[in-house]
Amino acid sequence: MHGAKTAIIAKFLNPFAKLIIRTGYTQSLFDAKENKNLSKIKRLEKIAYRFANHSLVTSLADKKYLIEEYKIPKNKISVIANYIDTDIFRPNLKITKLENRLIFVGRLSSQKNLPSLIKALSGLNLSLDLIGEGKQKEELKKLAESEKVSVNFFGTIPNFKLPEILNRYRIFILPSLYEGMPKTLLEAMSCNLACIATNVPGSREVIQNGKNGLLAETSSASLRENILKLINNLEFQKTLGENAREFILKNFSLKTQIQKELSIYQNLTKN
């Protein structure tokens, strides 16, 4: 089941059935970082996870949280990351690259740390293209104007259009303060983009610094430093992009993730 409420309902409807919780991220872990009211969510999650025969989470950070917060035995938790359809999110060499432009895909929210990114670009001859919507949009527009940074707001774009759009760029950047298992980062890596992400849980489970991407700290200075490492080095961009694609094919393809998840279900049904 996906989510705490449905898991509890399912267990009451059939108390003898084995219950597996499959979650994209742990709600209370994210809400804690955004200072939301947690008591109700945590009560529901605690009941659901304790009812479950097994829980599937998308990151090591989520697994650690369940062990520490809800005292779930580590052998009852497996990490199955978000999958990527690598036949759809793939390099397209026929598309002409845009020069001196970075792309970000995600919500325009405080979690994504976009003010630090905009400040990092101040004085550089680069444009930032933002794909997504969110509460910070007007604030970001004002900041971009005051910092004299070229920022283009493209709004929300359907996922099926993203492969073509990503392939127009050389560099993807995700400056988040925290992440679960960032699917937009995986999609960009699968399209051969050179990626910069911040050294936070989730992102650092994917990026091997200097090999398949770059890890920056969340400060403007660190983001700027890593952007400068990449922007005028096409060979380095190419190497990181190719390694990123190879890493995704090996670890995050749909086929790979299905095999991992199927193996868990098969083992549970045997017991």
C-alpha cells in the first residue's frame, strides 16, 4: 500500500494479509523540515509501519528515519529507489544545445534553495531556466532583478515533454536544502546532463562527486564554485554526463528496480 492511511485501512479489512508499505518519501520527515504540525501524521505513520510486514522506501535517509524514529527493525525495511524509464529519458544528439544556460526542474519552494542559486549566478554570463511553479515565484523574480541575473520562468511542463527539454541543456542544477530521492536529478542524469546537486541526503546517494556529477554545499559560494568548474569545460561536462547515464542504467532503470522489488515480494510470500 502507498501511504499510512490506506495501509491502516487495508490491515483492518484483512488482518491476515501481508502488508507492504511502498512510499515515495516519509511524510513526517519532510514536514519536520518545513515546521508543519506533525503529531497526527506521525501517529498514523507509526501505526502503519508497525502493522507492516515490510516497508519499501526510496532512500537511505528514509530508512534511517524509520529505524530511529519508529524503532522499525532494519531487516523489515528495504530501499528501492525511484525508477527512470531510460528508453524515454535518454540522450538525443540531434537536439542543438543551448549555450550558457542552466536548467532546474522542481517546485519553486524554500526547500529548493533557489535564492542561493540566483545569488551564485550574480555577475556571471549565464541564464537560469526554471521549470516548475511554487509560492516563491514572485520573490525569486524580485531577487533575480536585484541581482541582475537572467532567470526565465517556464512554469509547469508535462513530464512527457521533459526529455526533449532536458536534452537542450548541458548542465542541470539542484540546489536543495534537503531531498528524498530526487527524480528530476535522476531524469537529468539519464539524459547525459552534467549535474550539480547539493551534498544532502538523497542527492548524495546518487552523485559520486567528480565522477558522475558534482556535489556542492548549500551556500551561494559553493554553488558558484562548482558552476565555474563546469561551465567552460566541455570535456568535463561530457565525462560527467556519460558517467551519469551509465550509473542510471545500472542502478535506476525500470527493469532493475522491478527485479529488486519483485525479489522482495517473492521472499515475503515464501515466509
